[in-house]
Amino acid sequence: MSSENTKGSLETSFQDTIATVQFGHPASNSFPRELLNQLTTEINELSRNENVSVIILKSQGTKAFCSGASFDELLQVENEEQGAEFFSGFAHLLNAMRNCNKLIIGRVQGKAVGGGVGIIAACDYTFATLLSDVKLSELAIGIGPFVIEPAVSRKIGKTAMAEMTLAAEQWKTAEWAFQKGLYSVLCDASNLDNDVQNFAKKLSSYNPEALQEMKKIIWVGTEQWESLLIERASITGKLVLSDFSRNALRQFKK
């Protein structure tokens, strides 16, 4: 199945019991709300699909993996309710990935910023290349990585998360992200697809019931995220209305 419009594209393909979900957007694979909703719905549907045992999540192209939220839509937020609604899109996606009873393999070909780092952190196993640097730039635009923080901290720890967040304009190398645990495997770009496919095939050959039980164990203790991430979305939705944030977003767009 696939969908495509000016707000991005989403396509799912199937090979045996492996589903590959690819998202894309002309602005460095950023996420407008509509695309976030589509991806969330797709993850939920694949979770219920008895013919699928493993999901590969990837983005379009050979450059950036994901540049996070759409700046255009952030500038269109006019009140706290709209702000909370927009950022709850990431909350719903991360919860869908967490609740999905299929293991999700992330394929990260390039850089990731903000919400893109959160999506990587919500994958169960992740392959990346030496080009896959990461950055949490939210403080630089007057907000913070509040919605994705639980997912990022769960993967790399509070100390490394704080280091990324406070150095808001500094890229962390793919090697750093690998050492901290954000990436499971770091490989050459030329080997990325083969490595991902081979791992997915091996994983899909295991007992599906065992995989589902393992998924539950991996995410035990995160049940409070259902409400926590929505609360965090409200914090971000309020901050994005500040004069600081408005001016910073306009400067970033220039």
C-alpha cells in the first residue's frame, strides 16, 4: 500500500513475513502532522497483521534519515491546543512503535535531528552508517525534546541524552551514537541494505510467538508513556508559541 501527496509519502511493501515501511518528504524527510498520522496508523495496522513478523522502518533517499517536525507547520501553530495537538503526533507514533507486537528494525542511512532521533530510539534494533550523525536541536529553537526524551533516555541514558540536548547545535557522530547504544550496528553505506535484509530474514525465521513475547519484555516498564508523552506534548505546544521560538524558527527557515 502507498500514499503520496505534497505533505510527504508513505509506502509499505511485503516480502514473506517482512514488512518494509518507507516514509519520505522533500524537506529532508521531515514530518508534517498528516504524515505522522499515516505512519502511526500503518504501524498499528501491521501490529494486527498476522502475516507479518518483522517490520523494517526506513526513509526515502540517500541523504538525511529524518529532520524531525515540519517547521512550516510549527510556524502555523496559533494556540496551546494546536501546539499540543501537533506534538502529540510524535507521542502517538512512539507509543504505536512501543505497543506494536512486531519487532521494528530501523534502517538509518543519514543524519537525524530531533523527532528523527526519537523514532530511531523507538526501534527495537537499528542499523546505521558512518553518515548517520545525530542532533537534538530543540533548545536552539526555544522548545525541548520533551516528547521523545523517554525513548532517547531509555536507549542511551540520561547523561548522554542531556549531553545531546544541552549542546543543541552540536552534531554527535554516528560512532558516538553507536557507542551510547542508539545504534545496534554501524556498517558501511554500501552494505546497509544487505545487512538489514539479512538480519530481518534471520529474525523472521524465528518463532513468531517468541518474537512477540520478546517485544513485550523489551518494553516492560514503559506503560506510563501512554499519558506521559501526551503531557510532554502539551509542554512543547506551549513553548512553541513563545517569541523566542517564533523568531528562532523564522531564522532557521532562512
